[in-house]
Amino acid sequence: MQKTLSFSWASALIKECYNQGIKEAVLSPGSRNTSLTLALIHFPGIRCVSVIDERSAGFVALGMSKVSKRPTLLCCTSGTAGANYYPAVIEAYQSSIPLVVLTADRPALLQQVGASQTIRQQHLFGGHVLDFIQLPEAETQNGKENPSDIQEDMIRALQLATSGGPIHINIPFNKPFEPTKRQFNKYVKDSRALVLEAEKDSNKPISDLTSDRLVRPELVGLTTLSRLHSTTAKQEPTFNTNRKYLSQVLEKEATLLHLDQVQNSYTEMKRPLIVIGSDPTPFQWFKLLPTLANHPNARIILEAGASLYGWDLKNSKVIKSKIILGWEALLYRLKHSNSSPFNSIDGIVRLGKEVVNPALARFFSEHKHLTQLRFITHEPFEDAIASEPSFITPEVAFSWVNLQKKHTQDTTKDWHSAFDEQHKQHLELLAKQFIHNKNDTLTDGAVFYRLSTIIPVSTPIFLSNSLPVRDQALFAPMWSVDNPLIAQRGAAGIDGISSTALGVSLSTQLPMALITGDIAFLYDINALLSAKLITQPLVIFIINNGGGSIFSSLPVQQAAPESMEWFLTPQQVSIEHLAQGYGLSYTKITHSKQLWKTNWAELVKNVLRTNTLISENNNSRAKQLNVRKPDKLNPSHTTSTNSASSVRIVEFITNNQASIAERNQFRQ
């Protein structure tokens, strides 16, 4: 019996995905992607999960890639299904998160004739992908199917995704989609053999990849073809360091320093400040930061989404010892303190995405006279706050991993002691506020501080956008040292927060916590449809402060107080009943005395202790935050009918106005 061309086409695609490093996939059920789905779930080297809501599925895949730093594959049917991926694709692009989107499409015969579930899917995601490939329809040549033509495009696109960003492959399929029995059995047999014979280094940690594989190529100014190499090639691709940076137009705008000048400008700093925004690139995190941290007087600020302790990171102990805790409060008080160690900083180095904290942004702008070095991640001019830094391209940054130890400065003990003393004072201030002088009114700050005493060290914590991601530095500073903090700061939306956290849980296979707001939680309620997939404890802490309370601290509150009902959006939805409806355990905290009771706190602590990473020296567990070990054959998981007992919700009913006053108090 003749083979099914659609399945032959799909099976060739999936095998190439595996050859290029795809190990995890998120599928949404549909008819047009039947061939892809069958090829994926029966390929033993790719772990699959099924998420029925495509918008949620996109963020689940995003969360998986956030911690693995490897491309996760997304697969959906034709029509609006792929459009629901768009928010997650944008976030992946902005955050340099690897993602591969496979959208099944209708063949040319059904395009623009009014066929159902048919839209224009070519270039669906516009400029928010690193590459778009429109594959032709499956066909035969001389009686044989000819999927080999897709290999070159697939290799190019998948390597682009690995460098940090999403790519989109649109695939038209003709019926029938289902393989013949003989065709299917051969595919299963061949796939099993391929996985068993896979090279051992296919699962090596991301940190072991060469530097050129860890940056986005459009920032290096190279053509895509220069990165292309086959799966059997032995040599690594190299960059032409003589190539011009981006274009002549951009060169005129950017401040580009000669290599020696750049390195000397850092090594000659006496007291440099290293600031890392959310989602630094793998190159910056694994290769550049350990080198920068060797400076004897460097101190480090980590915004939420950058403190990933538990990863297999070189010089992690050195980096940990140099992190500044309570930095937000210190920066707000800077104008009133002549003795602050921040006043002695003589240079700033910036990695990761642009900072969003107002105090940090103001500090950068007010210190334009200092040398500021900006290692770019995904935009040629990452300087939204106009601090006029010197931009350092990936080409120049590559040489920094071999930076010689030529620091001329001795360790300035007084400089470090001043920061350490202010750490101590800030922690004492927090303890005085929340332990010794407990307030009857429940506030957001009190919740954060209490959680900092409950959530075990090394437990991954996902922080929602809006207030939670801002409150961490102020009220739970030790998490920057003790816990992997994960956030979604690329486009900084509140969509997909819970779904992304589910993806993180699926990828790390570790107990973890999500701290979110009531609106962000309700906005992504369909994430709970996938709660049954979670096998490790996931505790969702919801701070319910009346909906959109961040607007109460913005200028609109004073400018148009009578219009606040259009910004503050309290909902009368019972989160308790929602939890019951999804079969989730639920706890409600309504006042301060209840917050400090031990019964619920000990329960949560014990749940999160299960299989939790004991210390960052435990390399076998730490590496699971970097890259999963190879799964056993046939590792796929469908939408299970098991209970969602691994997910539990704790809701805090806090006072919005008291919370705002408390934040202002700590920033004075």
C-alpha cells in the first residue's frame, strides 16, 4: 500500500528536530496537525505534553525553555490556533528564549476560497521571530517521497532558535494524515534506533556549547548561511570578527570601543557595579558573568528573573558573595545619604534585559559621567533610559571569556564592608517591621516577608509581573541569593503567568512556588486545565489586593482619582470555588494574625521540601535546572485523568492602601 505523504513529511521534520536538539514538545489537539502529532508522540527521544488551550500551551512551552535554555517545540492545527501562540512568541522574542513553532496549514487548493479553519498563516508572527519558513506541500519524485529538501532550511532555523529566540515553520498538509500500518511500524523502529545511537554529547549542558552558539546572529552582523552546518559536521562554526557591526548606519550611532580599550575600561575600574536584568543570554550568564566576577571589588545587582542560583554556574560562590541585597531601598535613600557605598561606584556594567526598577533607571541616568558598558542581548541599542553607555557587541564580548587576570586593584575591604553592613541593617529593618511590630492589617510586604521564612532555600520561585516582581527586592531580598528567581520581563505582560510557571515545573521536575496577583491569576485561568500534568509540588500564592492595585501608586491616582474605577478592576470571582472546581487544595489568609500561624506555613514548607535541591553544591540536582537528563524511551504525557493533587493555592487578602504606604515607608 502506498505511503501517506503527509506522515512521511511530518516524520522527516520531527527526526530533524531531534537531530538539532529538540527534546521537549507541547502539543494541542487538532485535525490538520495529525501527522505531526503522531510523529511526535511516537518518537521516543522527545517528551511530549498535551495542552488543549493554545494560548496557554505557548506559555507552557516558554516556561520549559526558560529553564532548559533549549528550544521547546510547539505544534498546533490550522486556523486561529497558531494565532493564540502570538503572546508567548512575542515574550520569547523579547526575552531571547528558544522556541520552535510548527503550525499545520491547509494546502494551496484550500487557500482564499472560504475554506473552514483557514487563515493566512505565512509570516503570522511578523518580526517577532528570528526566522520564518514556509514549507512546500509533500510530493513525490519518481515515485518516492522527497522530504530531504527541507533539511537545509530546518537546520538553519533550529540553530537560530538555539541562539535564543523563536522561529516559525508553517507546514501545509493534504489528507490523508494517518500513516499506513507498515509505514508507522517502520517509523517507530527507525526512531528508536536513531535515539539509541544518538551522540552522547547531544545532551551536554548549554554552558558547554561554544560561545558563538549562544548569541543571536543578527547582532553579530553575519548572514544566516555562515551559521549553517550539517548535523554530521565535526567543526564548529566560527564568526568573522572583521565583519562590520550590523550596518554602517548603526555604526554611526553606537559607541563601539576597540577590544583592548573595552577590557581595560573594566579592569581599571576601582569599584564597578555589575547590574543584570532579567533573562541574560546563556553566553552572558554562563561565560561572561563568571569572568566579570573575578574583579576583586565588583559588586552585583540582580533584578528578578536574573538570580538563577542552583544552576551549574562557574564561580557561583564568588558571585553569591558579591550580590547586593536590599539595593532598591538603598537607592531610594541615596539622596539622603552621603556615606552610601553607591556613591563610590566608578563604573557600571550591564547584562541581560533592560532594567525596569525606577530606582535603578534613575541611578543609571544620573551617572552618565561614569563609564557604562552595555552587553547587548537582542536589540542593537538596549538603553531605554538614555544613560549613553558604550554598547558591546557579541563579537567583542566573545573575547571576554579569555580576559586575563590583569586587575590592578587590591580588594577594598571597607567598600565591601559598607555594603555588607547595609545588608544587615535592611534585614533588621524588615524583621522589626514584620516580626516585632506586627500590624493587624495584612499587607503585600508582610506576605512577601512571611513567604521568605517559609519557602525553602533553592526552591525555584516564579514572580508575576505587576507588583510581585517589584516587591521581591524590597521585602524578600535573600531570594536573590538563595533561590532561582524566574520572571517574564521581555514584554512584561500579565498574560500566561500561570502557564509559564507550569512549564517551568514540567521542565525542572522540582517543587516550586508561583507568586502572582489576583488579576494575573484570573487572566490565565485556563492554565489550571493542565494542572494534572504536574508531578512535583507547585504552590500558587495569590496576593489579592483588589485588582490592578499598581495603578494606585502611579501618577494617574493623583491626576484623575475620579477615573480610577477604569484602572482598578476588582473581581468578585471566588478563587476558592475555582480551586474546588479544578480539584486543587486551597487555603485562605485574611488577616495578619492568621499569616503568622504555623499550621498552614508548616504544611506549605513540608510540601516544598519534597525532593528540593539541598544546596548548590549538589551538582547532580543543580544541573537539572540547566538541562534535563535524557528521558527513558516513550516519555510522553497526555492530558491525564489523574487528580491535580500536586498543585495547591494559597490566597492572601491584602489591604491595597496600607501596602502602598508600607512600600513608601521602606523607600524613604
